[in-house]
Amino acid sequence: MLINSENLNKLRVGFNAAYRRILGQATAMSPMVSTRVPSTQKSQTYGWLGKIPNVREWIGARVVQNISEGDYTIKEKPWELTIGVDRDDIETDNLGQYNPLFEEMGNSTGGHVEMLVFAMLAAGFTTNCYDGQFYFDTDHPILDKDGNPTTFANTDGGAGTPWFLIDVSRSIKPIILQVRKDFGDIVAKDKVTDENVFDLNEFRYGVDARMNVGYSFPQLAWGSKQPLTPANFAIAKAALGNMKGDYGRPLGLGQKLLLVVPPTFEGAGRTIIKSQLVNGGESNPWAGAAELAVVPWLS
């Protein structure tokens, strides 16, 4: 193949098509547990996480429920993936090996959001959320019905493989995915005068993004490292159903649930919420109580 602008343009278009084709097919489970928030700056503060609005009887003047003071900030991170193509491979038409590589670039960038979101969910046992507690903790601060400080739990601890029960009925999910720039088309450094070509005999093709993840309300999710059993599932479901906001307001959670498990727990998850009969013929009280998400990024 002659190294000229026409052929290099065709090559760039072909590589981008291979990348885009697989990127469009990438499995996207993260929207089930995350809310995508567009951003226009390097960091964004989420003061509203300190308050779930509550309706009150209108006596006297209105009480404006302002965004509470808070400094929970998600700072974006830059991400990139770059592939180098040897000039000799182009000149000798030895390009068959590269299409699968650019397809894998689509797989990798498509799966990056999944890795970010589910890694953040799994890290909730040791990573703080907006209230200064670990996202999955036993003593999140809250106000009781009389306005007195108290606490609530969204975990029952344990030391095993984690699993999660999540309320997915709300517009906001447990994980915030903050995106300033998503992975787009390939950018190429493929002019023969580019330094990488002149010095290293290598054409370069890369993609990049700017994004990061954080936590929303801990009431929306239950994280457990206890064995995944019907009894522990019942504890998690009851806890979500009893979740409250400030001043004792029931949040009405638990009607649309997602059981999130790693592949090793698929069998246990199916037994709990998919099987109609258990224990040799008894009716399963938890059949249909939640949807099941088997997440490979939790492996």
C-alpha cells in the first residue's frame, strides 16, 4: 500500500468503523445501578445529596427547602487508549491483525464505564459517601420524626463475597456517573510529518474520555458480605422497605428491586428469586421479588 493521504484516510475510516462497530455492541449493565450526570467542569459538587425533600403541611409562610450545605465533590479523571500501527505493516498490506485489535479497542472502551460503576459499587464498604460514612455502613446519620439525630444501616456486614439489593424505582440510582467527555471517534496521528511517524515509523490511533463515579443516597442500596441465602435476602428486602428520609418520612422503596451478584452467585440468586418451588415442593415466598443482574465486572 502506498503511503499517501488517500490511503491513510481509508485506513483511518476502516479502523474507526471496526472500533465503532464493537463499541455499539458493548454490554451496558451500568445504567441499571447508575445515574449519568453531564458535567462541564473538572469537578462538580453535589450539595443536594444532603437533603431528600419532604412535603409539609402549609401553615403560615412556605418553608423553602434549599440545597443543604455540603462538599461532596466528584473530580473527573482522564482516560485514554492508543494503538500503534507499524509503517512497514501498512506498506506491505500486513493489516489483517489490526482489525481485531481495533474491535477490541471498542470492547475495552465500551466496558470501561461498566468497570468504573461496578468497581465503585463494590468499593462501597470502604469508601465514603457524602455523609462522611462508608457508602455501605451501619451508622449513617439522619433525623428521626422529631428532628433528633439518629442513624440507619444499609449493610449487615459479613466477610464473604459481596452482593447487593438495589431499589431501581427512582430517577437517581446509587452510583453517580459524571461525564464531561465520552469516548468518541478515533483521533489519528497519521501524517508522514508527525513526529511519531518520522522518528518511530509508527502511526497512532487513540480515543479518550473524561469521567468519574461517586455515590448518591445510601438508602437506595443494601450491600452484604453475608452468605446469599433466602434469610439474608429477606433482611435486605425488609431493610430497603423500611428506609426513611429525615423526619421519619418513609421513602416507599422496595417495590422494584434488583439483586446484583457476581457470576459465582448466579445459582444462589436464581434459587432465591426465580424458583417457584423450594425445599422439595414448598412455595417460594421470594419468587419474583426482584430482578437478577449477574455482573461479570464484579468478578
